Amino acid sequence: MRAGKLMGWLVAGMIGAVAGAPAAAETRHEARFALTIAGFSLGEVGFEATEAGARYGIRARAEGRGLGRLAGRGYFEAETEGRRRGAGLAPAGYAERARFGERAHETRLRWQGGAPAVVATTRPPEPHDVGPDGQAGTLDPLTALWLLTRDAPAEALCRQGAAVWNGRSRTRFDLSPPVADPDDPARLVCTGTYHREAGFPPERLRDGRSTPFRIVYVEAGDGLWRAERAEMATRYGTARLIRQ
């Protein structure tokens, strides 16, 4: 797997987190993470999110560093917006842009009444793609990440899984409630499983459709907990996103 593809996959299908201090009418959250695999630097991922009333917006960008830069200059960036619905989130629009080597694509999606549709894409269709039919109730990748890892009280961490559609594939993550980290009781750990349900080429499924992951949280003050790092096993070693 190319370093750029792995970086984009981790950002879009695994985990990201944002946190910060409130402002008067709008809350802004920012975070930056280092991406490593088997201990080697692969890239950096930056996140920014805003909340105003019931509305939210999230942006993320990943760029190669270390081995990731040596493998070829590239980037992955995405943004989304939507509204809170009770304890859940409902996306309204999502866009992603990526370039790795000579390959580049842009995709824009929208959600109406909980059902997604492709607004525009420059990505050529492939036989294994999954279209919007049957994807009602799914989230876009960044909304799913925000739901999974936003600052929250301990009793609210990792209580809700989600199905995710990015315009071509469907994934799902399941979660277990947090427990004290056996290596450091001052931290909490959530374990989960990332499932590739449909829309993947056979080579992406050689190691199976499901991959376990874990998220480690630290206290952030005011009774909230913050994602400090995430870890997922790959054939190349453990991939980690580590808060900077």
C-alpha cells in the first residue's frame, strides 16, 4: 500500500479528533496529530471544527512527512457541515480533495432527509463502487470522526457506532464503552472495530474486512475527556495518530 493511500485511508476511515476553548457565539476546536506506522513518521493531520448553535463544521488536511514525503508529495483534505440531532449528528454536505503523485480527485456529497447523493466527482467509476441507494442514515467520514472523538464526559465516550458512506464505499465502526487504561489508570481506553462493508477492491480485503482499533483519552478539564491517540494494526505495523 502506498504511503499516501494509507494516510488518506486513516484520515477518512479511521479516526481524528478536535478540541479547544469556547468563544462567545461560536466554539472553535483545533488539533494536530502526527501519523506514524511501525514507529516511522508518515504524515501530519490537522483538524479544525466550529460549532454555532445546532450547526457544526469540520475541516481536515493530511500531508506527508518523513517516509510519507519520500514516497511522493501529496495531500488529502476534506470538510463537512451539518446539524446536531439530539445526541447524534446529521450531515448536510461533504467535500474531499486529494492528490497523490499523478492521481487526483475531488468529490462533493450532500445529505437531504438523511439520504446522501453525489453532487459531483472527478473520480472515474469502478465496478466495486457503492452508490447512494440504500445509504440513508449514513454519515460522512468527518462527521463520523467528530461523533467518535469530540471532547465528552466519560459516560458519553464511545457510546454510539455509525455507518459511513464516502461516495464510493460503505464502512461501519462498532465501539465498546471506555475502561481504565491498564498501563495508566489516569487514562481511558475505548476499543472498537472498523468494518469494510462494501465498495472495496479485492486487494483491499486481503487481510479481512474488519480491523480492531483503540482510542486513548486523557482528562481535558471541566469533566471532559480528550482523544490523545488512536492505534490500528496494519500489515506494516501499528499505525498511530498521536496528538501534538
